[in-house]
Amino acid sequence: MAAVQGGLVDAVEEKDIKTEPSSDGTGNNNANDAGPPSASPGSSAPSAGSNKSAAGAPEDQQTLLAVLQFLRKNKLTESVDILRREAGLPEDSPDLKADDSSGAGSGAAAGSGDAEGGDASALLSRVTASSAAAAPPAPTKASGEDQPDVNVVLSAYSQQGDPKLYPVYYNGLKRFIESVLDCHRAELSQVFYPLFVHMYLELVYNNFESEAKAFFDKYTGDQECYYEDDLRILSSLSKREHMRGNETLLDFRTSKFVLRISRDSYQLLKRHLQERQNNQIWNIIQEHLYIDIFDGMPRSKSQIDAMSGSLAGEGKREANKAKVYYGLLKEPEIELPLDDEDEEAENEEGKPKKKKPKKDSMGSKNKKQDPHAPSQTRIPLPELKDSDKLDKIMYMKEATKRVRLGPDNLPSICFYSFLNAYQGLTAVDFTDDSSLIAGGFADSTVRVWSVTPKKLRKVKSAADLNLIDKESDDVLERIMDEKTASESKILYGHSGPVYGISFSPDRNYLLSSSEDGTVRLWSLQTFTCLVGYKGHNYPVWDTHFSPHGYYFISGGHDRVARLWATDHYQPLRMFSGHLADITCTRFHPNSNYVATGSSDRTIRLWDVLNGNCVRIFTGHKGPIHALAFSPNGKFLASGATDGRVLLWDIGNGMMFGELKGHTDSIYSLRFSRDGEILASGSMDNTVRLWDALKAFDDLETDDFTVATGHVHLQDNSQELLLGTYVSKSTPVIHLHFTRRNLLLAAGSYNP
């Protein structure tokens, strides 16, 4: 049972697994036998130097000793005598003494004589768990147990056997997997990495340093290349003292490594381990692995590699079955003013009515309710102010002049190079209307520039504001102090490098997150700090405003993303689940969901309403630094240090595209305003444009099965690549499409 935990198979399947031979790995087929386990004279155990008084498998002997110790402890001497006679143990057997538990030190090599004094109770608890696994499943447990037992986690590495046998076990499994049919080999090879890590950690934990080093050196070459960074960290853990307080190790011990395996492949593995009575490996599978079994054809090596690479294996299929309302919210009905036609008449000197059908179609589009959209009141959103309505009107005017992009009509690109940025540029953002640009710097400052002829001005002092006629038509101009006009402003307040910045949709506020553990909200009217949000204990790597304003998200080194509202100094939601730093955050266009990318090489989608994780995407081979939702909210693009862009279908939780071409980390992704083009910016000094529309069309015709998790990625990156644009020596750290689909890029020039 422990090999398939969490209820990812239905009740019937789980019952089938539980009632098969006992999970103790002895090969005893009497899984439902309530009597004491009897020794099997014909069995051969892979233990060395075992001097048992009765023939039988080591695990049988462990069980007998543990039961006898339990009976003696409870003064059931008559039962002890009966059981001893049945098992053929001599009455003066030294193994029955309560203080001699060395013969039951491990599930792999009983009698190795190296267990610690307190292992009897640990052994008894393990035998009890083993017996529970062998018993018929209770109906109430059919849905699964997601959380591992705390005691099992804490004592995970104290139950070990003869270290000399570890290479024997690993080699035996390796020879078996190499001998199976090709269709099963790729799936079963997934077991190597988690087994290698846990065996190594057990050796280190139990002070077998030389054996651990030899084991690591011998088998580290068998592991997949995308675990290289993890193995480098693992190699530094050569002593028991190194393991204390190590976050990577703690993550690996407390989270189950998820393997997705077909039923046929799983049965092959299980049968092999039970026939060989390879209990050490079976115990690791029980305690530290989560086998996600599916019915159907085994996956190929390329299909497995596409989804592998994260710190904790693949995402569970069950985790991606929740309903996601990815549609857009209904736009408020705002009529365009009539003077728009007059402007067109002046500009084009007649025939302005060509623009009319566009406006009508836009208006009708906004009135339709998306069937996949959440209700307007699912989460409370701020009401539109008059200034917001004016901005919507401006946006709609700009949209009528928007350039339609495509393979034959690529966007122009305007690159903003930060010259002489000795302060160290770490983050960039543009306002939605592209009128302002802000940069975060390593010297703890935030700088804001106007990219239009209109200069930045502060609001007048309170004394001067009292002298203004508040009824005048140009009151908004009068409140601004012309004496303070300048092309840029510097914002001081952080005490560490600024790693993330984000403008509010209404351009009145700016968020910045820093190494000092705070997120600050700045007013762009007074250019002062309004609030310092303190909740993170470590550096905050990224922050992002909701498309509707009011809410914002932050994520950092503490591996927890926090949802905030501008008028609350405490977070509204805390999204916990990542196993490493949260490196990038992004709001869904409908503001009901938040995506987070992490150094654990996974992307998670969180529901703002209840805080649940509704999607887990795995497939990247390096930390994720860029996320972008398509304008229709249905798709997500992600970029990482592995130089790849992956495309995800949010509705069914599947990867459907891989864009290869960049040679360095990707730090920015952006869809064009209508979603036809995807732009990616990288540390390789290039901007690449991809045909997103073709990638989405391929998805609709692609025949993959969501139920089994089979992903068929086409190697069509070159077909989808529309253009590569190289800067002289400027890494691209931010991209932004204007309302008319001009692409803006930004980065710091590196001479």
C-alpha cells in the first residue's frame, strides 16, 4: 500500500494493490493470513553473515522477533511459548532477549549486528505498519493518505542495514531494469535517482562516510543530466553534521518523490523486488516515493524526459484535475465618445466610418460572457473610478489602431538600454500605457523615468493645495507642482538590492520587493513610500500587481507566496507548497488565480479565493524566471535557466509546446495584445519572436490523452520561430507590448 499513496488510483485499484503479496517484500503470498508469518525453507535472502537459528527470510525473522518482544513486554508468556514452538525457535535463543535488538536492525540485512540500542521499538512500529499494509484495505481508506507519518519521516534514516550490501541492492536492480523490455526500461529507470539519493543519505546519516563516498562516486554517473545541480549539493553532504538544517535535504526527506509509471511496469518492479526479497529498496519506495499508476501503454523516454527534472519528480495527475475558471471577466460597458470619429476625420481627411465596425465589434465582444470565466463576484474586485473609466476609453481608442501581428507582419522592437548602470540593474517594468519605465537597482534604489515628453511632477504641499480653486476644470493640472518637474525620480527606502517592481494598472502606485524582506508601495503622485509590507523573513525575489489593481502577490526565499491588498498590512493568503525559492510571480488576467515559478523547477497555479494549489507543472530543468499568461487566459508560457520556453494548457493541466533556441537563461516573456506572437528575452542578448497562434492551433489537432499524462511534443521550434534580434551586448531582462503592439525591451548594457 505504501508504494501507492495518496489515492491517485481508484478504490478498486488500491484494493488490488493492497491484497497482493505483503509489502514487506518477502514474497509471502498469504497476504490475508491472520496467523503468524511462517518461515519459508526455500527462500534465499540477500543478507550477508546472518546466523539465524531457524531457516527463513530475514524479514520473517524480524517479524517473529518483534512479535515475541511485544508479547514478552506484555507478559504473555504462554503465547510466547506457543509462537516459539510454531516457528521452530529454541527456547534459549539469545535473539529473544529484550535488550538484544541488533538482529532486527534493518529491513535489508537482519542480523548485521550494527543497529542502535533503541531500534526494537522502531522495528516493532515498522512491522506494525507492514502488517497493516498486508491486511485487506478498510473502505474508509480507499481515497488515500496524502500526508506521510511524521514519525516515519523523522526516523527515516535511522533504520539501516549493512552498508556493504547497498551497492549489491542497487546493482541488482540496475541489472534487472537493463534486462527488461525496452517499453518498460525508460519508466523503471526513473527509480534510480530517488533510490540513489536516499541510499546515500542513509549511509551518511549512519556515519558510513567512506562507504557513502564510494557509493556516490560509483553510481552518480547513472543519473540524468538534469539532476546535476542537485547532485552537486548532495556531494557536499558527506557528514551527519552537514545534514542538520540543510533545506534541500529536508525537502527531499519530507516530500515524496513522484514517479508516474504504467501499471504493467509497476507490477514488473514489484514482482522483482518480492522475488529477490529486496527489502531495503522496497522500504525506500514505501517511505519516500509516490507511485502514480496509470492504465495504458508505458511512456517513452522522450515523453518521460519532457515532464521530469523537478526537485520532487513529476506533478501528481490528481493535482491537475481541479476545475480552473480561466476565462476573462466581462468588461464593463463603456461607450466610446463621439469625438473619436472627428479625430479620425481630421487625420484621414474623410471616410472615417471604416473604424466604426471595429468599435461595434469590440463592444459586442465585451458584452459576451465567457463560459469558462468565473463569476464577477467570485472574489471582491475594486469598483471602477471615473479615472479608470477614462483610461478604459483611451485603451479602447488605442485598440482600434492596434497593428494585427502575424508571421508576415512582425512587430517593431524598441530597446531601452540602461547605460552606465553601475548601481546594478536588477528589475524593470513599464506602465500599461507605456508612459513610464521603472528600474530596481542593487544599490537599494528605485528609479522612475518618463518616456514621453511629459515630465514627472509631484503634488503640491498641503498649504499650497488649500489655495487652489477646487471647482475649476483644470484642477488636476493645478495640483501639480511645476517646480518639481524632471525626467526621472529616485525612490529611497529599501536597505538591500531591489529584485522586483510592478506598476499598478492605474499608474498611481509602484511596488518594489527587496533583499531586505519587505515589499514597499510607492505613490507616483508624491514619489514617497506609503506602506512597507513586512511578512517575508528572507529576500523577496518578485512582486506583481493584479490586472484589476488593489491585490498584489509576492514571493521569495522563504518558499511561500503571499497575496496582499494595498489597504491591509498583513497578507490575505499564503500559498505554501514550493520546495525552493519562489523566483517569479504572475497574476492571471481575470485576477482569480496566481502563478508562481520556483527554483524547485515547478510552476504552481493557486486559487486566490481559497488558497488551493490547482495546477502543478513540471518539465523545466532549471529555476524558472519568467511567466506570461496569454491574453485570453487559457495558456501559460514559462521560461527558465535551461534556455527553453514551455507552453501549458491551463484547462487540462498539460504541456503542449517546447520552444528551443535560446542559449542562456530566459528572464522575460510576453504575449502580444491579441496573443498571436510570443516574445522571449534572454541573457544571451537576444529577443526571439514565436508564432503562438500556430502553437495553439497545433494543440487543438494534437491527439494526446490527458488521463494518462502522455505528452507528444513536436520538435517544431524552428517552424514556430519567426525572428531573432540580437543586441550588441545587452541581456534582455524585460519585455512589454504597447497597446498598439509595438514591442519594448529593456536591459543593462554590459561593455
